[in-house]
Amino acid sequence: MELEEESRLVARLISGDAAALDQFVAAYRRFITAVLSRHTQLSPEDVDELYQRFLFHIWEDGYRRLRPWRAKRSLRAYLGAVARNLAHDYRRERRFVVEEGYRAESRDVATDDVTRSDRKRIVRTALSQMSGRDRELIHRRYYLDESYREIAESLGMTVNHVGVALLRAESRLGALLEKHRNDL
């Protein structure tokens, strides 16, 4: 895609043109998933999940992350940088621990200063303070290891909505875990 064409596509996206989003996905999906895959070393299903996050990341706040792009360099290069930053954030996010039947998403699970029983107590406390929906999303994704599609079908949601809702639930869980860990 040439810079002029990319510039028109970004303008259409920012203006809310739904067809532009379809065109954007068609033009950049393979490239973005390749970048995410290369920088996270995740399974194809998890890369797809992260791609959904990427779309939300670009879309949120009226395409706020596309507004700084200027047609001086290719949109592809700019999106690659955004995807690499998101992949880095994703790896950092996965440090939270989900124990007692919940699998951990990272090898870098916890520090030595917090014992296993303390971590279990922190996780139990944090989960108990979450809404039922957030607990359900966390349970289905990390305990039952359900895909976004399976969660969507079970809970009557769209796949994209599962991605957004799970991202928010994980964020709330991470904040609660950090709060309770700091209270030790």
C-alpha cells in the first residue's frame, strides 16, 4: 500500500468508517500476527488472542494510537512498532500468578520473598473481590483453558467482546494481586 492510500485508510478509520476496519484487517492481519508471533513465541491461538488485543489497542479512544502516525513512513512500519510494544506489555502482564487450579501464564511467576501459601492466599483474596463475571472469565480462560471462541459461546458474547472483557478482568486481577502482595 502506498503512503497516500495508507493516509486515506487511517483517515477513514479515525472517522469511524466500518468498511475501513475490514480493509485494515485484510491489509495488515498477516503482518501484525507475524510480528506478534515473533516477539512473544506464543501458540497460534494465543497469537490470535493477542491480535484481538492489538485491534482493541488501535481502536480504543477513537483510534488514539493511529493519530500520531504521519505519512512520512509506512503505516506497516508504524503498526509493527505498536505491535512490538504491545507484545512487550503482554509478556510483562503475564507475571501475575493464578494458582490453586489456575495455571500460571509465565515462567517468571513470583519472587522468593512471597511464599507459595502467601501467593495462594493473595490469589484467593483477589479473586473473591472480583465481580462474578470477571471470576468466570478468569476461570474459563486459565482454569478450563478455554479459547476466546469457547468462552464466547458459553457466555453468549462475541469473540471480540471476550477479548476486551478478559483484558479488563486480567488488569483488575493484576492490580488486586499487586495490592495484596504489597500488604504482606
